Amino acid sequence: MQRTPPAGIRQPTFGWDRVAATAFSHWALLTLMGCALLSVAKAAPRPEEGKPLQIYFVDVEGGQATLFVTPEGKSLLVDTGWPDSNGRDADRIMAAAKLAGIKQLDFVLLTHYHIDHAGGLTQLAAQIPIEMMIDHGENREPKNAATEEVWEEYQKLLVKEKLNRIVAKAGETLPLEGVEARVISSDGALIEKPLGGAGGKSEGCDVAKQYRPDHTENARSLGVLLTFGKLRILDLGDLTSDKEVQLVCPVNKLGAVDIYIVSHHGSLTSNSPVFLNAIAPRVAIMDNGSAKGGVPSSWDAVKKSPRVEDFWQLHYSDEGGAAHNTEDSFIANPAGPDAGNYLKLSAWPDGNFELFNSRTKQAKHYSPANEMKSSGDF
Ligand SMILES: [Zn+2]
């Protein structure tokens, strides 16, 4: 169902003008007023009341740049897109920051040092103050010239701007206020124990495909699980399938999530079916480009996962064609000239959330999930 975003404002529960027009006696009117005031005082807050957590999925053409802004106005940017193109990606991130009303980035998290994730950092830092950097530590792919250059630029920027830096370890919680940000993966290491509420046995591990270890920066991705009230949001950067299987087999260490930021732009080496079965997202959002990511195997794994309701894409995938793209209203940038449209998710702690497509100007609302059974059931 499509609908416009809720106003987030309590609707008047008492129509004074209508009351004045009725023929009630003075006494009846006072009684009615008393009851009405009582009912206002007792009324449960509307589900979407209050400021939401906002998440902007910035279109960086098959890289990543995802901006989280908490109800208190604290910000976390996960990755900075590509460099060059006259600062295209930095400009698009700045446009999202402006919409979110923030004047600085409290945290910038680099999932890894590939150019489509960390390449845009210097151009971005020239436009907005950054309070704290978060990363997985050393570049582990020094022989890849483009990646090494990104890493060296980052090192220079840390010194030049005197940036604070956290090297995050799997299992730690990041110091973001208002949202719990748990580090799931970092520099190739993964959480060792199941998260609270998780720990069931995953289905299909015995027959799951075996994946060879990935030796690129992708497998080093700094991945986080964000918990906001009842909602769980998973962003693992470009984490590869060999690591995904370790996270859910034989024991599901993550449990089910509500919102899944599709790993690696929906590329071939991520999004294993056994992993998607285990995390069972309700909604998936893929930061693919028209010719980057969005491959049929990733698309199928998401679509076949047991609880998925909708699959949103930043771009129509050329490779996916008619059979492996979601319907038009869930795509920010259809085939054709690129407009840099974004997707935006607004989430409330009670589990309500909605997704807004900046191209269609339509939002879709999602009600809280029924209480989930043990994660092992998925
Ligand atoms: Zn990437």
C-alpha cells in the first residue's frame, strides 16, 4: 500500500468549533470538556509520534554512502562514495545532510578502503566538519593501487585535520547515542557469541555452498547492526559470503533483522542464500548502480528469504533485466539518465517505519512486526 508520510503530529482529538455549535447545556459542555481532556491525557501516543531515526540512502552509483541521523540529531555516515566526478558524491551526501538539518558529521565509518566506499572522503571533509572517524584498521590490500591510494589519502587527512579515530573491533558497541551500534565484523574477525535473542540453529547449513576465503578488503568490512527501539538494521558493507556463512552456521549469531542494507551492492560474492534465510529481513535496500551490483543471484537470495516484504533498489539493474528487478515504484533511479535520486527510511522506536522514494515522492509505511520467534526458526 502506498501512502504519504504520516505528519508525525498529534491530530486534534477534540473539535472546539463543533462543540460550540451543539445544543448541549452549559453543564453538559463542561462535563464533555472534562471527559475530553481526560481522554487526551490518557490517550496512548500515536505510533509515529516523535522524531524518527532517519536514514538516507544516497545514490553514489554503486558505491555506498548511508547517512543515519538519530532523533537527537546525532549523525553517522557509513562510507563516502567515490572520488572525483567534480565531487558528485560529496555533493550528494551534503544534500542529504542539509535535508537532515545537520551541520557536522559526528561519526564517519569507513567499512573498508575500496574506492567506492572511502574514495569520496577527502572531498567530503572539505565541505563539512567530521568529529570522529571509525574504521577496521590497516589497509589489507596494499597491492591494489587504487585502494592503497585511498588509504594513504585517509592517513594524510587524519593528520591534517587532526581527526579523532576509533579502530573498531568485532563485538564492541560504538559510542553513538540514541541507537545501539554493535560491530559485527571488522578486519576479518566476527562476533564470537550470538547476540541477545539469537543463537538458534540455522536451516540449510549442512547443504549450504562452501565459499572460498576472500582475501580482499571486502572480507575485512566493518559491519554494524543498529538497534533502534524494536528495530534491527543490518549494514555489513561488502562482507563476502565466506564470512556470512560463519555468522549464521551452524548457529545463527545475528538473529532476524527488520531492515537489511544489501551487502556489496548485491554483487556475486555476497548474499548467500543460507545467510539471507537466517537473517530473514522484512525489507531490503540495495545500493547498486545500473551496471554495478544487482546481480540475479543476490536478488534471488533476498527475494526468496522467508519474511521479505519489499526489496528497494537505488538503481534499476541492467544485468537483472525484467526478471531480476523490483517493481518501478521501489526503484529510485530507473533506466535512463541518472538523476541521483535517494531513498529515505524513517524509523520509530515502536517498530513503525516507512520508506520514501525521492523520485516518486511516495512513501510506504510498515507496521511493527509480530513478535519474532527464536531466530533459529528462520
Ligand atoms: Zn563496494
